[in-house]
Amino acid sequence: MPFIIGRKLEMTQQFREDGTVIPVTLVKADPNVVTQVRTTEKDGYVAVQLGTDVKRVLPKPEAGHVKDLSTVGTLREFRVDATDLARGNMIDASVFVVGMHVDVVGTSKGRGFAGVMKRHHFSGGPATHGQKDQMRMPGSIASQRQGPVSKGQRMAGHLGDDRVTVKNLEVISVDPVNNILAIKGAVPGARGGILLVVSREAKSVWQK
């Protein structure tokens, strides 16, 4: 039931034996330590909490929780059906195999405050015939009879910096020496961003 916390490195390309080019994302999956195993009897659900040394200042309660383990800078929890892992066990990139399909969870790049054309792909207003400054405006947001603006009306606002899951990506290669996974296609976030890589076979439900 493979799952791990990784860090996005960069995109590159690899070649199959027949010369086919495959776009891949390199994910640095340094060894993770099991910091806690949650059980139905004690916690009401089954989950495995992993820690990695990706730089981050832990809050005092979390720092005390892992003070007896190796250097831990990031904690994430993976909900599973069952597990035989125990606190202190190590997980590295070798748990994944070539050809395995995974889900990758990350935080998309933040784009700041964006207008409706960029945020919602509106087509914009007319560019001529008396148009003055409405080319990128949202237009009407409610009717005269209705009055109040409907909930969920698409408007300008903050774009990006959202939790995003990309499903069913293929593992193209595994480097167990350097703990690097090559995953086919693009994954969310900027370089250096934290990623959760979970096997599709695991059918796990992960949470922050």
C-alpha cells in the first residue's frame, strides 16, 4: 500500500526503448518516518502519519510529538483500510515500482487577484462599436427584478493556491539510490512544493 511525502523537483523527459518521448515530473521522495499509527479503537479511524525532513517550522505540540524521532519538518496523514506499519518504521521511494499508477496531491501555484477572464475563462466584451473600458469586465451580475446577486456568481477574486489532486499518473522510473520518482505528466505546484504520492491500488483517503 505505497504512499509517501515528496517534493517537486522539475519536469524533464525520458525515452522508451522504441524512442517514444515521455514528459515526466521528478519527485524527490526522501525517506519518511512513521510518526503515528491511528487505530479505530483509539482514534475512530485507521491512518498512518508520516514525517519528512522538508524544511518547515513545526508548531510546539507537533515538535513535541516527534522529538524522539529523527529530524522531522513536515507531517502528513494518510487514511487507509488497514496497516502493519509501526511508529519509527521508514518508507522510501523503493515502495513504488515502474508501471504503478498513483494519485498526486499538491498545492497549485498562487496567481493572486485575477479577473473573470483569467479566473473563469470569460470571453470578454466587444472590442469596438462604442466600447470604452468594458473589454475585460464581467458584465451584468444580476437582473433588475431579482435584485440581490445570486450565491456562487462567478466574479474576480483570488486564483490558485488550492489543494489539487491529479489522478492516475504512471510511474515511469524509480531511483532508489537518490530517492527520485519519475512520474508521467505534470503535477500541481511550484518547484520545491510538497506533494503526497499515493498508489491507486491503495485506494486511500488522505487528509492534511
